[in-house]
Amino acid sequence: MPKTIIVSNRLPVSGIKKDNQISFSPSAGGLATGLGSIYKKGDNIWIGWPGIYTNEPSEKEHINQELQKENMSPVFLSQEDIEKFYEGFSNSTLWPLFHYFPKYVVNDHEYWETYQAVNSIFCEQILKHANQDDIIWVHDYQLLLLPTMLRKYLPDATIGFFQHIPFPSYEIFRMLPWRSEILEGMIGADLIGFHTYDDVRHFLSSVSRIVGVDNKMGQLRIADRVCNVDSFPMGIDYEKFSQAVQSAETKKEIENLRNGIGEQRLIISIDRLDYSKGIPERLKAFDKFLETYPDFRGNVSLIFVLVPSRDKVALYKELKVEIDELVGRINGKYGSINWSPIHYFYRSFPFTSLSAFYGISDVALVTPLRDGMNLVAKEYIASKTDKKGVLILSEMAGAAKELSDAIIINPNDINAIVDALHEALTMPEQEQVLRNTNLQNILKRYDIHSWVNVFMNRLHFIKEKENEMKVRQLNIRLQKKLLEDFKKAETRILFLDYDGTLMPFSTNPGKVKPDDELLEILEKLSSNLQNKVVLISGRNKDSLEEWLGHLNIDMIAEHGVWLKESRPFWSLIDYLTDEWKSEIYPILETYVDRTPGSFIETKDYSLVWHYRKAERDLGEQRARELVSHLQYLTTNMQLQVLEGNKVIEVKNSGINKGKAALRWLQNPYDFIFAAGDDWTDEDMFDVLPDFAYTLKVGFSPTIARYNIESWREMRLLLSAMASELVTIEK
Ligand code: GDG
């Protein structure tokens, strides 16, 4: 029975050493709760740093034993490791870069070396526990190299990776000296998750430009495996927050707060001390709000909680000084004996106090300059059980994508925050209830538990699919069986791709006219009334008609745009437009100009850029550029960009070989055969019933049942079928 291993930099506990005694207190974060449903079961385990240093073998043993009881296993790191790997590469290189603060990035080779070394230490610790068929879910930016490290030793393991912070755009990411190593490290996973689709896009674009691997609908095909990339916006433990605020303890705390603060309206702001959180901007906006709307002076206060973090680092120290000064200035400028504009706390609070802060506040002001998700925004909404309260949320937080009923602001625009504060503090209750009802419905549904389930289910599904995408050679025994089934069947249909399947691949597509041998095979096959032969190709209908029109065969041209169902007429599969061609053609022309040897083919409903004659590396590089260029351009144009063998094809979306093939399957057939050699043929294999003989030409992974070496072997097989020769030698 495979087990599941969760891996993160920190274990969901904090180790403390007091009077030579080591004890652990659990961390109550949402992630720990959500993943609790996994790691606490059976042999499953969570591997990570326990937050404590020791070199003592007896202490290590003690920690091991204590954690084992909780289904955890420690990774021991030295103080130097933590300084260079965690505070160094993770928090001084990756964190600022991924949050769009390149000016704060420290590129230090020693940090990088330690980062690699610590990722290897994690890998070793995991290998002590993991088997080949286990499921491993790695978390966050401290462990970006781990998926590929693990893959090396556990080629068949199911590996998931989730990044909790943003993935920056290529223009930012490319600045990193170790950019390819980082991406190579990540793509060892079967599934990579981010909070938002923007992160996914940025990551895929970096992989395309830096590693040279393009994606098809979020799938990266790397040698013999596939890495899937998708967005999984993380939820919170909704029940916990909505129940806590109604508990007797929280109510008592709210009462105490009320008695202390007085009757004025309250705005809550809670963050860890970090430059990504937009704290000075928020304070300046509050200052300007009080200046612009003097009526609110004395009537509204900001509860400003700043959780200490990384405060030994100079950058954070400076930020703290700036914040202290701003708070002092605002309180000095507007405050009175009876009223303090800002109640400032530089510490963290127990959960009940947090719940009380959320419960008592009329407005939550969440204005990060950049944030992967931001859970505070979600926790505030979940705590508003009476549905009264307004969330002001930065559009730069991942949460803004889901919480569109909040007041969404640009955190760099101080005037917009001022306006939002005014709007929030004057918003009619009815509107607050309406907005919060919508927001709560979303958060209830996609809570932390469903997030964990959705990610895990997707990971399992992908692995199952990947197992289906294997190379299985059609050996002599299987060929024999195929021919027997062929012979037995009363009605048969054969879908045959042309280039690469029936004909060798040529650098000049105009030169692959069918030769006599092929014509003879097709003629023989199609003259048997029990057989229906359908030629299914990406070529235009005119070439197919010219070469094969005289035969008694049906045809599908342009990957399913044109159908020849009732000879001799061709028909369009659907109503299609080709007006888009005038926009796309000039773009392809610029690629022809820049890529000697490449050329454009115009089909009725598609345009194809061929680069098989271009210099190899240049062609591949331009193809990558063109795909990202086109994908960006064609977003709202009902077009799809297909990558074939040395071709990039743009065509109307919703058209593929699978959809076209289904038109022929309205009649039942006892024997179904389909053969193809590239990715466009996978759509055809996908729609055919399980009993169909689907054959991929070439030994690359496929969903087809079998692989066959080349067009030569395919012709031999078809000739055998044509002559119904079943005398295959053993
Ligand atoms: C990463 C990403 C992403 C805060 N103050 C107190 C306290 N908190 C809790 C909040 C909340 C959490 O800390 C902070 O939430 P973030 O969303 O900022 O999460 P991080 O873990 O810092 O960061 C972030 C997240 O991962 C999840 O993927 O959203 O974008 O940077 O849960 O409640 N809790 C208590 N006392 C406090 O004073 N008890």
C-alpha cells in the first residue's frame, strides 16, 4: 500500500529547548490542519525541520522518537544551514525576486551552494522513508530542487509540488543566476501547483524560454514523462474561524476590547513584518484618509498588528523603523487624550485574540504589494458570521482573483485606498451583507480540506493517466492477435494518418506523394466491402484529393476541418470563419523572415508555419517564441495553436482529429483500427473505444494501446491486413 509523504521546510510543530528539556508545541496554521487529514493516517508522514538545532546524538534520537509518535520525521539542519539556506537563499534571494523586489535580491554563491546542499539533505531523509510507489507532496520555495532530486532515485514515485508564494513573470525570473537549475529542479514533479493562473502562466513561460520545453494545456512533456502545471487557490479552515468568533472566549475578548477602545469604528490590519505587505503605503493612506475626512477623526481607529519576522535582517530593521515613525507621526498628528488613531502591536497574538480582532472590526485593510494568496483576507470574511464588515483587498494578492466582491484596490495608489476606506466606512449594511454572502459561499466551498482533496485527486488522476501513456510495443504475438481479430470481424474501420504513418517524414512536404506500394495497399484494403478506410490527416484537402481522391476511401483533412464522408463531396465539419487569417499571417511572415528555411502553408481554415528545413536549434528556438507569441495573441480569438512535428499550426478551436473521427463511429464496427505518429493523433486515440487497436508510430509515450517502430512496419502490417495474411512467423 503506497504511503503519502508531506515535505516542507518546517514541520507543523515548534521545538523548544528549556532547562535541557526538549518539547514540541503544534502549529495551528491552516496548512497544518488541512494536511492533518493526510499525514496523521497510517504510515503516512510529514518530513521537515523541527525548528531546533542539535548535534547531540542522544537529543536527535529523542526528537526522532517524540516526532515519530506524531507521524513526523525531522531533518536536522545546522545554524549555518539555516543562515545560508533559509535566511540566505530562500529569504534574501528567492523571496524578494518572486515578490517583484529585484532591488532587494542578494545573489550569493555560498547561499546557492547551501541551498543545494540542504535540498539534498531533505532528499536523503525522504529516501529513508520512501518507496518507489509512494506519493510525495513537497511544499514551497525553500525546496524547489527537491522534485528532480527525488525523481532521480524514485523514477516511478508520484511527486507533487506546491508553491505558496507568487511565481514572477519571466522578465523578473530571468534575472536569477541559477534560473535554469531552479526550473529543472521543479519539473521533476508530476504536478506543480500555484495559487493563481497568473503564476502558472509565468512559470510556463519561463520554462518555455529558459528550459526550452513548451506546454500543451499546462502539460510539459519532458523526455519520457509529463509534468502538469495548474492553479489551486488555497482555502482556509472556514469552520474554525466561523465557530471561533461565536465562542464564549472570543465574545469575552471582544467585550474587553470594546471596553478598552471605546465605541469608535475599527479597521483591522494584520501582517508579518515584510516589505511585500505594503505597510508604509497603508499607513500613509490612513493618514491621508484622516486628513481628507476630518469627520472620521475620533470615530475610527486602526488596530495595527505587526508580527515580528526576520527582524535581524537590516532591510527588515529599516522597515520597522519606518513603520514606527509613521505610526508615531499619525498618532502625534491626530491623537487626543480620548482617542488614538492607531493601536499598534508589534507581537503575535493567541488565536482567540486574532478571532476577536476579526470579529470586532468593521473593515479589514489588506493591501500587500505582492502576495501569493493572503489568508488574512479570507479569515476575516469567515469570521463575519453576521455578514457585516467590509474587506478592502489589494489586487496584487492571489486572493483577489476569488474575492471579487471585496473592494479591490491597487496598493500603490494611496488615493484609491483613501477612497476605499471611505466607501467601506459608509457602505450600507444591506450591501455589506450581500457582498459577504457571496464571499462566504466561495470560501465555505473551497476551504482548506477541499484544497487538499482537489490537489491530491489531481495528482492521482495524473499518475493514472501517465501510467496509461506508456510505450508498449506491438510484438509478434500481439500482431497475430490483431490480425485474427481483423479477420474475424464483419465490419471494420481503419483511421490512418498520412505523414509519418504511411509515408516517411520528408523535409519537403510537397514531395510526399503516395508511391505505388502505398496506393496498392490502400486500394486492396478499401476494395474489401467489409472495410471502411478513413485517411485522417493535417494536410489540406486539395493535396489529399489530388493524390488519393480516386480511391474508394473517406478522408479527413486539416485535422478535422474538412470531411469527405459521402464521396465525391467534401464538407466542412462546422460553420467556421477564416477572417482571423489576415491578422495572423503577417505575424508568421515575420518569423519566416527571421528563420531561414521556414515557410508558411495556407490551408482553408488554418495557417501552418513549417520549420523542418530551418537550422535545427534556431528553428526550435523560434518555434518556442512563436508559440508564446501566438498563445498570447489568440486568447480571445477562438483559435488554437497546435504543435506538430516541426510545425506550428493555428486553427479554429474545437477542431481536432478526435472530433472528426467520431463522425464515422455513429455506425457500429466490430474492428476499429487507428494509426498515427504525432500529438494531433492522440485526440483520435482518445475518443476511440477501449477495444480499438490504436497504434502510435515511433516509440514515444502515448495513450494509444501500442507502439510500432516506423512507417515501414506499419505498411507491413497493413499489407498483411489487406491480404488477410495471418501467417506470421513466431
Ligand atoms: C505564504 C504566502 C499565502 C498572523 N498574525 C497572527 C496569526 N497570523 C496568521 C494568519 C494567517 C497567517 O498567519 C498569515 O497568512 P498569509 O496568507 O500571509 O500566509 P504565510 O504563511 O505568511 O505565507 C501567502 C500562504 O503562504 C498560504 O499559501 O497566502 O501569500 O506568503 O493564517 O491568521 N496567527 C495568530 N496570531 C497572530 O498574531 N495566531
